[in-house]
Amino acid sequence: MSDSLAYLRTPAAIRERAAKVLKYVEDGQSQWFQLDPNGLETAVQATLAVTRERFPDPAAIPFHSRWRHFESGGRDRWKALAERLKHLPAEEIARRRMDLAVVSVLLDAGAGATWSYREPGTGETYARSEGLGVASLHMFANGAFSRDATGDPLRVDAERLAQLTPMDIAMGFQVKAHNPLLGLEGRAELLRRLGTVGLERPGALFDIVVANAVGGEVKAEAILAAVLDKLSPIWPSPRGDVWEHPVVGLVPFHKLSQWMSYSLVEPIEGTGLKVVALDALTGLPEYRNGGLLVDAGALQPKQRVLLEKSFAPGDEAIVEWRALTVALLDRIAEHVRLHLGMDAAHLPLVKVLEAGTWFAGRRLAAERRPGGGPPITVESDGTVF
């Protein structure tokens, strides 16, 4: 791997390039966006409003991770599965949790506005990210990803992933003509590729990460490094989530890999290790956080076409939107901490996202558009949003 590609895989590179895009916009050079400080304060206040509503005690704010979706509807679905694993060592339970988290995150591309999942047993219906999370957990619970679905269902094995078909995903996600799921074949292909990267199982990432633990501590950046190193062959582009800007050059994001890294923190800490330096990772440049900035007026489109047509992930406007999201999420986090009287150690960025920016983005979208879709439409290939 070249030095330049190695650098582009670091959170430092993500922030450095995002800062360059922000300066480009602040200097008035962008044809797509202008920054409004008053709108940024509106985004801060929207984030504070949902934070105080959802978490009267800020000390109780959990991490932004896939595990929150497994708790949709106030049900701790993992707890029931954990009962079936309690005879196993803590390290093996962590591998199983990471098996689940990795597969579920890779199935988490946008579902579309019409798809939903009716949960067996409860009869409750979930859509979007919550529905995808609950559906993938039930597939895991039923042994859909295990080489031994009847004898040892609660695991994910490479040999099974390599054989997955779109029909397997369709059955697990209750896809029918009247309940279509976007990107069905792309999701199956990602999981098939995951089965060929040389890991016997996704949970093997646990052993790779903890090999670098020092004094019982694991750096968050080490989790991301392992994810990017081991899973990079599954992405359509050799560079992964890295895009070209005509002025700034290559701009990395690694959104899905960072979302996955955040989702691996809790399994690792379940073994007694401590994940530190969480703020090294960046905010997630996806449509809820980015939509918050547009809907709050922090990012003002300079051309109406931004709100009217669909864009590809590599289009200049989308690269700018995502980079601005990374840079401005850091600013929002600073303001939120000031308002709540907390520091980064007690309220890291990953908790601000959960509290926080993602829900504020969803709320503003629901107020402004039927169906609550994003203000700017991206034709995702399943690896970005």
C-alpha cells in the first residue's frame, strides 16, 4: 500500500481534507454552497433540543452505533440472544457480537421509502435503519449466516457468506413486490465479498484489534485501521470511500467503515477492555447529518438544481456536502458541549451523533418534506449512504 493511500485511510486525513473544503466554501469559491453562521446555530439548537428531550441526563447518552437499532421499540434484543451464549468465554461472545455488527452494518444502505419489516413475535413494524437492523438481527438469530444453522446459529462464517444470494436477503428482509428493498443485489454482493477477504469470520477482527491493546486500552483509530485493512477488498473502488474534488484533490470519508468501527466498540468493551481516543474518529457524512446542516440553513445551496435532481456520490456537490458535514459536525459538538457544560471525555463526538445530530436531521426532514427524505438526493451504490 502506498504512503498516500495509507494516509487517506486515517481520520487525520479525513479532517484535513474536510477543513480544506470548508475554507474553500468560506472563501466564497464554491459554486454549490455558502455557509451561514446563523444557520449553524440553528443546527446546534435543534441538536440540543432532541438531546434534552431524549436524554434528560446527558451522562446516560450511549454511543451512536448499530446496537441502538437492535434496541428499536425499547426492546433489548441482544439480551435474549446473549442468554444462549452465556456458556462461552467473554472473548468468544465479543467475536459473535462483532460477527453480527459487521454483517448488519453492511446491510444498512438506504432501504427506500416504501420498505418495512414486520417483526416475528412482536408484530411490530419497523422501516429504514431500524427495520434493517431488526431484520438483520433476526437473520443472524435464525442462523442465516452460520455454516451450522441448526447446531450453532449465532455466528457468521465466511464459507456461508460466500454462498449468499439475493433471494436469501429477500427472504430475510420480507421483500415482496409490494414491499421492495433498494439495492438487494448490491447488499448480497457485499456480503459475498466479505466471505472472500481471508477472514474465517468477521469476528476475527476482535483478535486483530486486541493484539494492539496496551494496558487494557484499545485506540478507536486501531479499530478503524483493522476494518479498512481487512475489509477494503469488498468495496467497488480500490480506494474505498475516497472521492476527487477539482480543487482540494482526493477527499476521504470512510463513512461505512467508521460506522462499523463505532459499532465494534461495545463488543470490545464487553470483554473488560477500554476503547479510548474515540474523538479521533470523525462524524459520519451521511444524509441525516448532512441534511441537518441544509435544513437548518447552515449550508445554503447556491443553485436550485441541488434540491431538484439526483447526484452521484462522486459529483463535486456531494463531495463538498459530505466534507462540510465532517467539518461542521466537529463545530456542532463543541457548541453542544459548551451548552451542556461537558467536555469531550464525557461527551465524545460519537455520543453527540447519537443524542443528537442524526435525530435532529431526521426531525427537520420530516417537518420539511413528505416521507422525510433528505434535502439532496444521492444515487447511492450501497457503500456510501
